[in-house]
Amino acid sequence: MGVPPGVAALPSWGITSHVEYNCVTARRIGARGLWSGLYACVPKSLAERAYVKDFVEIIRSQCARTLKGIRPIDPR
């Protein structure tokens, strides 16, 4: 049974292995593609805790090091 073709807007870093195995075809939307920021949200009561700040910094550095095609944004 075949699956009809479809369209999805997904981040390039999320489909890299699927593209490499020819499971999906990646196409840019627009001349420069679509970009959005990824944000971490925590309750104000936890925002200044050292372990939360450390967690966010680990995620930020891991993503920058391992996810193809991302750009860091300025922390707020």
C-alpha cells in the first residue's frame, strides 16, 4: 500500500537522517528558508536557579555543536 505524498514544514536539523536515507526530500521555503527561535521557558521562581541556568547553557552549547544548520540567537 503506497502512502500519498504530503508536505510538512520541519527544521532541517530534525530531518537530516531522513534526507540522508532518502526517506524524504528537503526543500527550502522561500529564498532564505523559514527561521524561528527556540526558547526555554521556566517559572520565574526557577529562572535564577543554578541548575536551570546550567541546563539551558548545556542545551545551547550542544545544539550549536551538533545540530546542522542552526544559528545561535542572543539570550534575553
